[in-house]
Amino acid sequence: MHVRAVDIVKTFTASSSRPALDGVSLDVKSGELMGLLGPSGSGKTTLLRIIAGLDIPDSGSIFFGGEDASQKSVQERRVGFVFQNYALFKHLTIADNIAFGLEVRSRELRPPKAEIRRRALELLDLVQLTGLEKRRPAQLSGGQRQRVALARALAVEPRVLLLDEPFGALDAKVRRDLRGWLREIHQRTGHTTTFVTHDQDEALELSDRVAVLNGGRIEQVGTPDEIYDQPATPFVNGFIGEATPIEAHIEAGYVYIGAHQLRIESKAGTSGKGRLFVRPQDIVIGDSQPDSLQAQIVAVRRNGATRRAEIEIPAHAGRVEIETHSSVSVRAGDSVPIQFVRGTFFLDGEGAPA
Amino acid sequence: MSETLADWAEARPVTIEGRTKAHVKTRSPVTGEGPVLAGVLIAIAVIFLLLFLVLPLAVVFYEAFAKGVGAYFSALSTPDARSAIWLTLTVAAIAVPLNILFGLAAAWAIAKFRFPGKSFLITLIDLPFSVSPVVAGLIYVLLFGAQGLLGPWLKAHDIEIIFAVPGIVLATVFVTFPFVARELIALMEDQGTGDEEVALSLGATGFTAFLRVTLPNIKWALLYGVLLCNARAMGEFGAVSVVSGHIRGKTNTMPLHVEILYNEYNVAAAFAVASLLALLALVTLVLKTVLESRFGDELPGKSRRH
Amino acid sequence: MSLVSQRNSILPGFGLTLGYTLLYLGAIVLLPLAALVLRASSLGLSGIWQIAMEPRTFAALRTSFSLALAAAGINVVFGGIVAWVLSRYEFPGRRLLDAAVDLPFALPTAVAGIALAAIYAPNGWIGVWLAPLGWKIAYTPLGIVVALVFIGLPFIVRTVQPVIAELNLDLEEASATLGATRYQTLSRVILPTLTPALLTGFALAFARGVGEYGSVIFVAGNLPYVSEIAPLLIIVKLEEFNYAGATAIATVMLGASFFILLAINLIQAWSRRRLGYV
């Protein structure tokens, strides 16, 4: 089911005058696994809840396929929603939790008892919890509860699956296991899926495409590669991975730091001041070449297979962190030639300030 | 996916965005009832509370002044009324401090130390709440009454307890027994022993630590317990009724005086005395509400109120 | 006991405070209760049974227990609604009504009793409107129920309110996303979650109702076999110097309160085991 959000605006009266969502549009293609990524307060959960019908937008529409779902109640939308803290019904057994969505259907639509039970057990198998149907939520671990919550959401044969911080409440080891498992389930069931996360690794690893939200707006929608390698805005550049902004300007399509011309081209414009975002891997220490810049190494520390160095370069006030292979020997106090191999340049005033 | 990428995923604090308190009371499309049902529910609740709580209170004050302000004050200034008021104040002035002392001792022993049988002891302390007031009075009659276990001995030594003030005090102490203790035990168990241990390590004596560290920590909960204890002590009817003997001017407390006046069809006077007790209840409620709203975090959890 | 325990804390005063606690508890509560138990044991179980089965005593016990049960039942319904509305809705006067819920705890029972009589007597504020319809509340068992509803209300509301406050809205939203109507959510999700608290409140209100005296006697009419409650009969027996009779009734009532106390503990243990919370 192709899901579209069109021009969604939502203001919570209680909070500040800034809207929680400020004209957001998003397309989730049929069968796609879409990650909504952003810092807290960016509006990602609100967007998810509006798609589900749990919040009502001030304006804008939600389409499920060709159908305008905006006027439909939560119950009518038939979404599978997995809550951050799972929201399992503690007074019901695991099997009854999963069967809940089928049990509450009106008599004409409700499958017979035996069929409901069969489907509940089948879903329990799918989420690899076979045999736990008689337990209650209080007797399960966090990871197991998460699986039950997913099975319960899948039981209603949802048109779209929505997950709010699906792994947020779990410890690191369990999160890692569940990620791969969720990906697998998605491949097997093929549900159109949208999930919210504040964890960029989670978003990049799981999603077919990622939508990065900030301050109630979508900054960029793209595949994980696009998001990481071609960030569309300074915010995305700063939020995804590590990046240091360096004051720079462009002339004739080339980026300059101070008077020094880099080998980096920019399509941002023909001339003007701005910032160059560089990741630790974007600067290499090498032999002196015509376009090399002389940098002062301030501090070095070992980081697994790599070495991290903090350097100071002329015409830039702060320090820049770079990553080198551990075989490259650098010491604090050295003055070394560096080259910029990559970087993303943004003109001042372009995009939302990071 | 790659191990390294997964390795980078460290646990971060969970923020629940867009789910702040503002959500809770504003009507979200699914967490509230429809306007009709909501209206019906609110109407039922409000009418029920008005009928069962507000109306009786209003009646007390209305009936108290039904025969005019003059009648009201003359009802309060009869010698019998005055002696009833005096006895009620006296009884409360003895019973409440006794239970404060007990509450402090019990809370110190129970909350600051571990020992076997602790939860059983707490159950015993709560016991008077489960005993009917009339039964509470009865047990003292069975112990100290003329035909009671200690009756002959007391008579031989010319000590009067039943049908006298000591009996009234004892019955009052019994029915108000747990009020202070249960507030303090609950709070001090939450607070633990850390503050006192710091005080001792800084050279304070045990008593100084109690006075300068414990007491300031528990003062609002203590006041809260005292408030409830006092309200019950001044208002107790059943238990006191059994042991008092209803001797006018001698063993009549205010609630008993209300009963006597009422049974004599002196309704306005009965309500006049009752209005004083109702006023006490109102003051208690106001102070209690203030304590809960201002110092709620210095009171134990609000789930077990009697 | 105290020697072992004192070692687990560096704080002083354990022996003194525990000693005082036990002494005071013994003198005020345990010794007098022992006097009752001693009396009761001299009657023997069959003696108590015999007295309790005397028609008038049996009628009084039946009146107290059945009407307390009825009042607690009424309170579960209306107290439950009151707790829900006070927790979930904002309306003018809400805070005032919320504070007023504790009135029955604070108002002396005798005052409540005469006030209820003034309201429900045939010439009373409400009674005067009901009399022409042939309805009588005061001086009938109905009057007792009204008084017990008044007395029991805060037990239900104050037990249920904190549980409603802790209710996770996610549960209701989850239920809705799974297709449940609001009615289904209320009956299948919220009510079962509140059940332990409602049961506990019911038991507390019931226990209080069985033993209640002050607020009841003014509206009850106190007619033997009809509207005479057990606590009143204890007093009647005492005035007749029938200590055995008073003791027997008191023993039955005390037994009932222990039974209810036990029931409350079982409810809470069950709830903890099943739902992971009380």
C-alpha cells in the first residue's frame, strides 16, 4: 500500500508557537521500509501518529493508495502500530494479545474462534516465540515483548506497519539482534513499513529510504547512501555521521579555505561565503603537493584500527578531527601536509541552520 | 549487516517525543470518550458528588442557623455544650500527642532497621482501622468494665476508666492509633537511612541526627498524619459512645452531645454543635489539600488513604 | 532479635523505639483485643454460633453484611465513574470536588448521620419530594445504604484514582489501532486493568460499612429485625449487661474483618502475580 502524507501541519497548543510539523509531505512506496530519523522534538513521532490517525493534523491529508484516509478514524485505517513501550495488555495472555485485533471485529468480519487461534499461533511462530502463547507480558523479556507487539500489529493484516522507536527501550545487544530480525520479517511479509528512530545507525542499516526530520520539516529523503554521501542540507550533514563545519567560500565553482583553493567543486553556486562540512575520512595526511595545506597536529588518540587526530589549520578557528590508518604515524606537535579529498559545501543561509 | 556499524549503536536515553503531559488531558481522538458519553459521565459524577458529599455539608450549616444566629450561639454556650467542647479538646490534646510519640518511635524502628516480623508488625499497627468503632469500645469495656477482666481490681483501687474520661481517651487512642505511624513509616522507608548516616559520620549524636535531619525530612508527613489523627480524634463517635456512659457535663464529647440534642428533638442546637465539627472537617480538608499540592513529594504515595 | 538487627545499621535507638512500639501496641491494641478473644473463647465456637443464630442477632448481622455489600457495590459503579471523571476530565469545580471526596474521612460520623437524616427524612430536603411518591429512604434499610455509600465512597475513589493516573495512554491507543471501538477499549482493556483496584476498594468499603455505626443509626430507624445493624445490637446487648451477646457479635464482626483483610491481600498478590503491579 502506497502511503502519502501531503502538506501536514500540526501545532500542539500547549507547546511553543513553533509547529510540531510544518508542511511535511512524504511518500512511502508500497512494500518500502522507510525510516523517519531526527533528533527529539523534530516531529517524527507526530508524523507517525498522524499517519496512524492517533493525532489529527491542523491541515494536510493522508492517502492510503488512492484513498483519502484523512477523515477515517484510527479503527478504520487498519494500521499496525507498534508502540515504543509495546503497550501490551498485561491482563491478557500472549495469544490473547495477538488475537485482540481479530476478537474486537464486528460479528460479520470476525473469523471463527478456531481460525483466530490458528492465526495467533502462526504469528507467534513468525516472531519466533512458539510455545509462549499462555504466558503473560509480565513474564517476558523486553525483546520478547517487542516481538509480541509486532505480532499483534501484524494480526490485523495492516495496510501499513508503523513502528515508534521499535528498539528504543532495549539494550544494545538485543537491539542488534532485533534489527536483523525485523529486516527479515519485512522481507517475508512485504508490508509497507515506516519506523521512527533517533538512532542514525539504526535508520541507515534498516531502511530502504530514510527521511531526515528537523524542527518539524523534512530535510532530506533518500537512500542511506544518498543521505550519507550527498547530504542535502547542513543539518543532514551534521546530524548523520560526524562532520566538522569549516568556514570557506567558493569562487568559480571551487571551494577555498582562506586563500587556499581546494580540489573540491561545488554546485552550491558560483561565488559566496559558506561552510565546508568535512568528515574525519575526508582529510588525508600525505606528501606535500601544490594543493596541500599545512596543518598542526594537536592531539592523537588510538581508536580501534584507526587513529584519530585533532588538527588545526590556518584560517579556521577550531580544531578538526581526522581519521588515519593506524600505520600512519603522527604525533602531537607535528606539522603535516593535508589534502581535502571530499567535503560538502553549503552557502550561508542555505537550508536550515544546523 | 556489518558488525562495526552495529557496534556503533550504543544505547541512548529514550525520549518520548510529542507525548508530553499536554497530551494527557487534551482529548486525543482515541483516548477520550465521545462528547456525549463524556458529558453523561461528568454529569453522573458531579451529581453524585453533589448529592452525597456537598448536600450533607450544606445541610449541616443551613440547619445550624435555621433558628437564627442568636439560637446558634446560645446552643453553643450552654454549660453542657461548653463542657462537651472542652472534653473533646482535652481528649484530642491527650490522644494526639500519644499517637505522635508512638508514630515517631514505630517509624524509626520499622523504617530505619531491618528485623524479622516487620511486615507483621505493620499489619498489627494497621489493625485498629479494620475494627468496628463499636467493637473498639467494647474491648475496653470487656477489659476495664465492672464485669471486665480487670474490673474488680480497678474497683478495689477506686480507679474509674469506663464511663469516665480515661476510657474515652483510651478508645480515642485506639481508633486513631495508625494515622501518624502509617504516614511516617511509608515516608521514612522511602527515604532510607542515608541522611542520618551522613549526620552521624559528621559527628552528630543519634538524637541530634533525629532532631536536625530526620525531623525536617518528615515534618510535612508528620503534620499530615496529625491532621487526620486529630480530625478523627475529635469526631469519633461509636467507640466513645460505648465507653462514655453519656454523663452530661462530665463524659459527653461533642459528637455525643450532638446525639443527645438530636434525640431530644433539639435539632437546631444539635446542628449548631455539629457545625463546629463540620468546620473542623473543612479546615482539615483544606489543610490536607494544601499539604498534598504544596508538599506532595514530601508525603508518601497517595494510594492508601483511610 | 534486636542484637542481630542492630548490627545492620549504625543508627542508634533501635532497642528503645522498638521496645516502646511493642509496649504501646500491646497496651492499647493487643491487650484489649485479647480480652475480647478471652471472653469469646469462654463462650466457645458453638456458644458464639448459638448467639449469632438468635433471630434478632442473625437479622442484625444479615442487615449489616448485606447492606454493606450493596453499598460497596453501588460505590464500585459510581465511585469508579467519579474516579475516572476526576482523573480524565477538566471541568470547572473539578479540584474542589476532588478535595471533597475525602469529606467522609474527615466529617465526624454523627454529623453525617444527622445531616443525612435531615435530607432523607419524610419531611427532609429530599425526603419531602419522595414522600408523595410513596418512597421512604430514612428510617428504612435504604437509609442505611445511603449512609454506607457516603462512608464508603472515598475508599473506592482513592484506591482507583492512582491506578487511572498510572494508566498508560498507549494501551488505549494500541487498542484503537487494532480496531477496537471506544466501548470495547473501555470494557476489554481499561476495566480489566482497573479490576484489582476496584476489588480492593470494594473490600475496603465493605469492611468499613459492616462496622459503621455513627452515620447509620440516625437514618436507620433501628427497628429490630428490619433496620437494626450489628454494631447497634452490640450496644443494646451491653446496655442489657449481656456481655456474652455483645462478645459473640463482636467476634463474628472481627472475624469478618480479618477475612476481608486476608481477601484484600490475596487480591493484591493475585494482581501482582498476574499483571506485575497492584
